[in-house]
Amino acid sequence: MELDQKLLEISRLFRIDYEYLGYETIQMGNVNQTYKVNFMLPEGTPKSFLVQNVNTYAFQNPIGLMENIDKVTEFIRAKKPGQLALHFHHTADRKTYVVDGKNFWRMTNFVPSVTFNSVTDPNILRNTGKAFGEFQMDLHDFDSSQLIETIPNFHNTRHRYAQLMQAIRENKAGRVDEVREEIDFLLSVQDTACKLTDLHAAGELPLRVTHNDTKINNVLFHPETNDAMVVIDLDTVMPGLIGHDFGDAIRFAANFVEEDSRELDKAGVNLEFFRAFAEGFLSKTAKTMTKTEVETLALSCFVLSAELATRFLADYLDGDLYFKIKYPDHNLVRTRCQIALAKDMLRKMDQMNQLILDYVAAAV
Ligand code: GN1
Ligand code: MG
């Protein structure tokens, strides 16, 4: 069936009965596929919705995932009535999804806003840090036993290394020989990369409810003021460590280049951006953090970069089953960029640590 027809059919199942105008493909997100679907209201004003096809290779229990999102959004909404929020539409039988063969569809309100894949203004990073810090604080009293793990072991770095080792053994796409250098580097830093996982296993880092996918493009900004309006992409909201959210945000937004840049000599952490994000994030979270959380926050940036490199590389070796790719060696390009970034973070670790310690000492 034509995509036009399919999106119209899905929209009707979510009880959107307006005149259908067409759709646009949204080039955002490496896992799910998103479309903006446009309608005309009877009075002649256009109105859009977002329709997503959830990647069920990545999310094997999408119904459980939608239940997580429902619980989390309702919890936040009860605390902040009237605040802008993502709203999932329901079918006639009150479901927030439509299952059609292997496809799993959902629909949300479209929020007129801007998103960024990269930024040049540190203030936007400060706002992003505040938004993710606040998101975590909003959920500090949420009972995490109500949440399923939408992707088990998502930020369990030991598990990610085990998956990489398996991909190397299986060599499904016949690409292992091409990536010896990347494998060697990742194995050489394994213990440092697994530090958060190991400290948690030893009972030294507490579980919180975290977002787990804190790319800056998962925040919607006001088109004029650049204030953060709402945190989106709640697919991976699960129990996690504070460093997962901090480190993932830095590795994406404070990199001098984009996540899949081929300019490896330019990849690295911009300390001005690091500081701006840290100030925003810590302004919300510092008072609740344990000593070990503070001491491992800068390290978490290295951990998340190295961990994602293992994920991109494993997927490259598997033949690109998990991440959407735009060209054949996209996952290899991503791997190399994360490795270059991780190396730069090791060089700057003392400076990153000092910035965190100084801020926390002044705030607490
Ligand atoms: C995916 O879904 P998206 O594009 O926001 C991935 C993240 C990675 C990111 C890398 C569920 O995020 O973990 O860090 O790509 N999400 C999932 O760009 O695997
Ligand atoms: Mg995501």
C-alpha cells in the first residue's frame, strides 16, 4: 500500500477525521520512523500530527513501552497541570497504538517548535541541561518498579561489550577484518568504559528513573526564545544511573562535530559547551547527588561515547540491523567518530572533573 494511504488509514484509526492533505518524512531519530501528517480543519486552518512507526526490532515489547510512557507522562502531568506535554492519541477501543502486521503505529500531537542537531549558543545547552535535569527530578519519587525495561540492559556496558564480542565471533556481514583497529581500541578501554556498570553492581551508584536517550534533538525548543519546551522520546525511560543522562547529552551536544562526522581530527568535547550543559543540569540535580555520582559524572561522558561506539560497531558487524543507516558504512563512520570523541574526553578528563567539582562545591 502507498504510504499516503497507509498514513491516512492509521490517522482514521486514531479518529482524526479531518481532510487529509499529505505527509512529510521527519529526518530525526536513528531508530523509529516518524512522519508529520497534515490535515485541514473544517474552518480552513491546517493541523498536523506526528505518526511514528516504532522499530520493533529495537523495542520487542512495544505495548509495555506504551504503558511506561503513559504512566510517566501522567505522573508528570499530575505534578504540573497545564504544562505543555506530549499527548498520545487513542483508537476507538482506547489503545494508544495500532498493530498492523509487523508495524506498530502511534500518534502524538505536533508541537510547533525547533530542534537542534548541533548548536553554537551555549545558552541553548544550559537550557537543555535544565530540561533533562528537571525531567529527572520530576520523576525522583516515581516508583520505578512500575516500569518495564523497554530494552533490557540498555546501558549495561558489560552487556554491550558482550554483544560486540558476539558480533565479532559471528561476523555476519564479513566485516571484522576491516575494523581491527576499532575493536582493539574499544577492548583496550573496556574496564574504564564499564566503570559505571561495575560501580552500580557493587552498590555504589543508585538507580534513578532516567530518560536514557538525552540527545539534544530529543528536546523541543521555542522557536523565538530558544527556551526548552518539552522533553520528547520517552521510549527508554527506565531505571538508570544519573551519569547515563548526563554523559549521553554531552557526547552528542558538546561534540565539536556531529555524531556521524568523518572529520575525526575535529571530533572532541567543547569544554565551554560541557560547562554550560553541566551548569543547567546540576542546577536541578546537584543537591540530590551522592559523592560517587558527582565524582563519576565527567567519566560518564567517556563511558557513553565508548558504549555507543560498541553498539554502532556491533551493528555494523551484524549487517546494520538496528540503527537506520543513510549509506553503507554509516555505522562505521559513527563508530569512528565516537571513538575519536572518547579519546579526546580521556585527554580532558581532569578539566571536566574540575568543572563539575567546582560547580557542585559552590552549589551545595
Ligand atoms: C538512538 O532513537 P534515537 O535516534 O533518539 C538510540 C540511542 C543512541 C542514538 C544515537 C532506543 O536514539 O541509544 O544513543 O540513537 N536509541 C535507542 O544517535 O537505541
Ligand atoms: Mg530514541
